[in-house]
Amino acid sequence: MRLWSAARRCAATGSFVIAVLAAFAGGTALAADGPQVTLAQGTLTGTSGSGLMHFMGVRYAVAPTGNLRWMPPVPVAAGTGTIDASKPGAACPQGKSPWGFQSSNEDCLFLNLTVPGTAADMGFWQKKPVMVWFHGGGFSGGSGDLYNADALAREGNVIVVTVNFRLGALGELAHPALDAESHVGGNYGLMDQMQSLRWVRDNIASFGGDPNNVTIFGESSGAIGIYTEIASPLAAGLFQKAIIESGAPADESLGTADDQGKALAQKVGCPTDASAAAAACLRKAPVDKLLAAEALPIATIVDGKFLPTSIGEALKSGHYNHVPVINGTNHDEGNLFAAFMYDLSGAPLKAADYDKALGAAGGFIARVGYPASEIAVVRKQYPVDGYKVPALAAAQVMTDGLVACPAFDSSQEMAKNAVTYEYEQADLNAPSIVAGPISFPYRAGHFSELQYIFDLSSITIKGTPALTSAQKQMGSEMRAYWANFARTGDPNGKGLPRWQDVGGKTGPVEQFRPEGTRSITSFGKEHQCGFWAGLTRQ
């Protein structure tokens, strides 16, 4: 009766259909100025067009400023107003980088939703798969809005959520004074990611999404975050599947992180002890000073609560969140790393400096690196004169030792408890979209797979060649695999080459190439994973 009465009232103004849709969709309606969704925090007004709706700059946590700096994220309070969701929110504080734009705004905990269809498709009964993206950038750069997910959402009929989270010293900091406070600490950016998943759980049905079918996916440091969410008991039940792109299970001890935090505190003029005065000093430090002082590793922190043990130990023991996984890397991950470390930093690597380069590679990513005592062994396995230029030797060390083999080994462990698929993106002519010409080819370098999943035109450098028709087809296949996996936990579907799961064996690996997708069993041999398995790690 209430629905019928509302319909009669609205019919007089020509809005009968809108009222019916709003009644069934839990507050969803199409307003004159854009689609609207009413949530506990208020009514979001987004934009629509080309078969998609966008809700951008949606707050999922209170601004982590003042006394909330270096505190777990606080959920958004209830509200009744109208919220403009037509443009992105501020990026979290960061310096200039290829992965994002400078920002000093700590009020940055926003997410963006790309929803296929129209308002009529946002009923709670639609139960569309949901994919939540955590961007990369070394835990120090990037923002969710740079990853345009239109093609993935439209072609796969999935809702894609991209997330901003605290970065750098504001997102990953341990210090005795913060440790002494009665809250989970250290991994603040990862706690933000977890809070965004709680927001999705509580609100995504109003957009037509299924809160019980959420896939998290991320790249590089975002992939390290995915590993951490998989290993964290606090994330249990917040997601049902995971896709890990170009990441290794990198973490460090709380003691090591505390030492780094004390060094940062000294740089900004704050005490290094466990006093409340030290914590207060840090919370008053200007953002620009914190950004200038930070020199933190690419790793998460084993704090004993959010992350009880190292990620590797969690996977080996089986004490982690058992969910279906796609895990993979690019064929030439290290080429982009070497480009930034050498050519793009002033000069190509010289053979005389190869040992120094191997030392830098060993300390590049925490936990999966190697100590200085292993440099001679690595040099013998990867002789500098075996490559066209010295940087390619260093690049291969980083490809194999820091990303490919750690990811491959992790897949073998996860396959013991849940279905796991492994891939390699091997387009050897993939355009380099974030770095200019260098003295050696980028090939399928780090970050290169993302242009096949997202539209990254906002950060693509001028002069980058457009994808060929074969590359576009490869991208279409990758997006289809990703969306199928998000829907059912199985990436396979009509018209796609069959992809076998790891099944506890050494392989197979699905290799994506413009000339055709294929399964290979040579991944471990090609990347010399046997050698790396016997090497001492940090």
C-alpha cells in the first residue's frame, strides 16, 4: 500500500517510474542532474553516460587529520544531505611521481565507483560482482581515480571500486610513541584499505552489487597490500577472491620499522622515545616536512595484530584467508626498475658499477631481497657480460629474484588451500606509458600490464604509441578473465583459451601475448627460480 500511494503521488509530476525504482532499489533513483543513491551517510549524486554510472570522491572514512593522524580509520558518520559524487576527491599526500600527482591534503580517504547500466540496474537484487582496486606506487604515490575502469566494468558487467589510502610516512609508520598507544598501528594505509572493504560490504547493494562477492585486486605495492589482506586475520570475510599483480610478499619486523620511524622523527625535529609528547610532536609536523623526510621501504609491517606473522610464514603455515587467487607478473619486471635507477636518473649503468647495482637490488624490496654476502653468488649466476648492456643484467636479477620467483613460490603455497591461477604478461612490445626512451628496451616491464586492464591516459606520457589491434585483443581477453574470475572464481569463459589452475604443481602459467594466449610450464626454469630458492634472503 505504501508503494502504491507513493506511486500515485509521483504520477502527478510524471515521476512514477522513478518512484518505483527508488522504492525497490533502496533509495536509488535517476535525478535530472545524475543518478542518485541514498546511503546512511547521505544521498550521492553521480554522473552517467555510455552505459555506465560514476560515483566519485565518495568518503569512506573520516579525514585522518589532527589527532586522527596515525590512528585507525574512523567510519563515516550518518548524514541526511546531498553529496556531490561527480568528481574525485583529493589524492593522499605525496610528491611528484610517474604514478600520481603532488598533494598535501590529508583529507583524502575517498573511493570511486564505476557501475554498469542505469539506475534501473542498481537494485539490490542485481547482485553484480564487485572488484575493489588498490593502486601501486611504492606505498608513496598514486590515487584511485587515475585508473579508469570503464572498459572492465562495461565488458564484464562488474562494479569496480578504486580506492585512495594513506601513503608514505602517513600510511606506513611505526614509532615507539605510536606503538605505546592503545590501537593497532603501523599499517595505516592498509587499515584504510580494510575500511574501504567494510564500506563496500555495508553499501554496495544499493549500487546493485553483491556484498558477498567481492574481489580485491592490486598491483606492485597494491599487490603487497593484497598479500597482506590475505594474511591478516582482521580482513577475514571482507573479500571472497583476490588478484595479485606484480607483487611479492614483502614485509619487515616492527623493530626495523621503529628504527626507521625514529630516524624520520629526528629529521622533523621530534623525539624518538615512547612519550605522549613525541606522538603529539609527530602529529603536529607539517606534511611537507614528513614527505621530505620519508625514506621507507616497500614493505608492510609485521606488527603482531594486523599482520601477526610474516606473509611468507602465514602462507606456509596455512594460517591465512583461504580464497581463490589469480597471481602473476610481467615477463620483464625489472626493466622499468633499472630504467628509473640508472638511465632516467642520470646515466646508464656501467659494468664497473655492477656489484654496487646488485647491492641496491638486494635491498630494493624488504624480505624478498638478499644480503651483501650473496652479491658474488648472484654475479656468477647473472654475469654482466652475458647481457647487451649492464642494466639488463641488473634488471633480470630484479625480475627473477624480487618479483617473478617470490610470486611463483607464493602461488604454489596458496594452491595447497584454495584454487590458484598463475599468469605472466609477456607482450615484449608493450608501450612504456610512464617512462621515456632509454638505452635498452622496456619489453613487458613493471606496470605494463595495467594498460590492458584500465585506461591510464591521465598519466600516460605524450608520444606513447597506441595499442595495436592485437594488443587491444589481448587486453580484451585479460579483462574477460579478470571479470569471469570475479564473478565465479574461475577465469575461464566462452571464446577464451582454457586456463588451468596451478593445482599444487609447478605450473602451468597462463602467458598473455598479442600473438595468442597460451599455457607454459617453463616459467620456473626461465626465471631461474631454483637458484633463488637456494639463496639466503634478508
